[in-house]
Amino acid sequence: MAAVTFVGLMVWIAILITQIQFRRSLTKVQVAELAYRTPWWPYSSWFALAFIALVVVLMGFHEDARIALVLGPCLLSVYLAMFYIVGLHHKTKLSREFK
């Protein structure tokens, strides 16, 4: 269960960082045209990241969850290596068209 929690936390960290980077890349006009406005932007994203960091720290104090803090980064390293080995890091024609 702790390993699943760690993976879930990493997914949410990726989502939040992506949102922060995306919103920073927009002009004021583009922000005004967004169909959905994130409540309390940017504070809500930073608060969520801080909360996730707190959860990770608290996992270190719980004996059953501590193994996830060791195995989680190892699995993340394996996934990252596979990302590069398989070649998914190369930009595709479609991703270049959106720039």
C-alpha cells in the first residue's frame, strides 16, 4: 500500500509542476481566455506541493511506509531509464507542432 501511495504522490507532483510551468508560459491574455480558472492560483498549487512533501516526511516516521521511501526512488530511476532506453524522450512531429 505504501508503494502505491508513493507512486500516487509522484503523479500528483508531476501534475502540479506541469500546471505551474504551463500557467507561467501563458501571456496575460491567454490566462484571461482560460475556460477554467484554478481557485487561488498559484497558492493552491504551492500549498498542494507542500502538503505532499509533508506526507512524504510523515511516511518516514511510519515503519510500514518507510520501505516505500527506499523502493520508490529506485523504481522511479528504473522508469526514467526505460523512458530513455525505449526512446520516448525524443520529440515527435506532433509535439513540435504545438510549440
